[in-house]
Amino acid sequence: MAFRFALAALLEYRESLEQREYLALEKTQQEIVQTQIALHQCAESRSAATRRREADLCRGVTSVHLQAAYEEETALVERGEKLRAQLRELQVRRQNCLRAYELARRNRELLDELRIQQLDAYRREQAKREQATLDDVFLSRRRRGH
């Protein structure tokens, strides 16, 4: 008789939940990295726009060009603020995903540990049965020999 874990379907379900939570965590982490890159690019664009505006001021530009430069910088500042807010939200979501993943992992590990314990008990029982069979064979041979 082969070992059969009675809760195998539940273990598979818990494994799939753990995998789903891990993928959600990984996706959120990727979004965080993308947002950090966008924030960095936004800061670089803002610095470049500021340098261009300052260079234009030194050369002397029309007020229309100067107004456009300020509007560009303002738009970049607003974009940076939105990206920082998005980053904060993503970090909160990552913490929630991490907690969900850790819970799913613990739940799966509990069932996995139970399966291992039951498998070990099954193997010990098998070994006892095999030893009992060998003992019976030995005793029956010994009795025939006398």
C-alpha cells in the first residue's frame, strides 16, 4: 500500500495560494522599481529644464519662452509629486503583499510539515511490517529445522 496524504488537495491549494501571493508581491516590487526609475527620470528632466531656463535667462529670452519654461518645470514638479505619492502607495501595497505571502507560506509549510510527519510515520510502520514479516519467515524456518 503506497503512502497517501489525506490532505494532498488542500496542500496543492495552499501551494497555489502561496505562488499567487508571491507573484503579486513580485509584480508590486517591479512596479516600485519602475516608479523609482520614472521618479529619477523626472528629477533629471526637471534639473535639465532648470538649467535650460537659467541659460535662456542669461542669453535673454522673451517672456513667452520664459513662461513656457516655468510651465514645463511646474509640470515636472507635479509629476514628481504624483510619482512620490504613487511610490508611497506601492510601498504600502508591497507590505500588504509581503504579509499575505508570509501567511500563505506559513500555512503551506504547516501542511507540508504534517505531510512529512505522516510520511515518516508511514515509513516507520512499513519498516515494522517488513521486520515482522522477516521475523515470521525466520521463525517458521527455525521451527521446520527442529
